[in-house]
Amino acid sequence: MVSQGDKQQVAVRVPLRQKAELEREAAERGTSRSEYIRTILTDRHRVDELEERLSIREDRIDELETQLAERSQIQEQIEDLPDKIRGEMTYQERRQRMLDQAPLAQRLRWKVAGVPVDETNER
């Protein structure tokens, strides 16, 4: 605690409305107007510190929201993967489909040369 010998008086002129606000706020806190003003002066740098901490946390929130959006996209791709896998035909299924759709002459040629399953694109 600061002793009376360590203090100096400072005179400040403020509008009547502001003086009334200071007195009211001091009374709400159960302290004198002078003690309340000293508290305000002591805590003035704390606002800057809190604003800096808030800014850091807001940046972290933005970063986490970006990560969450990326994760959601990956999750959607993972959820769609079984349907995509089920939608792709196996080699045997593609071969059989080509055989079923080909005319007789083509099937006979393929009997000798083999069915070119990987050389054609699905329709």
C-alpha cells in the first residue's frame, strides 16, 4: 500500500456530469471518489492487455473455424466414399457387361484376343 507521503495531489477539472458519474460509480463500489480514480488510473493499462488477449483469441477462433471447415469437407468426402466405391464396377463386372452388350462377331474376336476391358471408357 502507498503511504500518504508517497502521494501528491493532482487537480483535474471535469464536467459536472462526469464528476457525478465518478461519485456514483465510487459509491456503488463502496469507495471514495479519489480511491476510485486511483483505481481507474492503475487499471488503465489492463485494458490494453485484455484487448491484446482478446485479439489473440479471436485469431485462434478464426484459425479453428478454418480447420473445422476443412475437416467438414474431408468428412463429407469420407462419407461419400462408400457410395463411390459401390458405384464402381469391378474388372469382372465391366468384362461381363462388355460381353453382354457386344454382337456375336465381336465376342468371337474377343474369345481369341481377349476382352479389352481397360482400353475402353464406360458409357
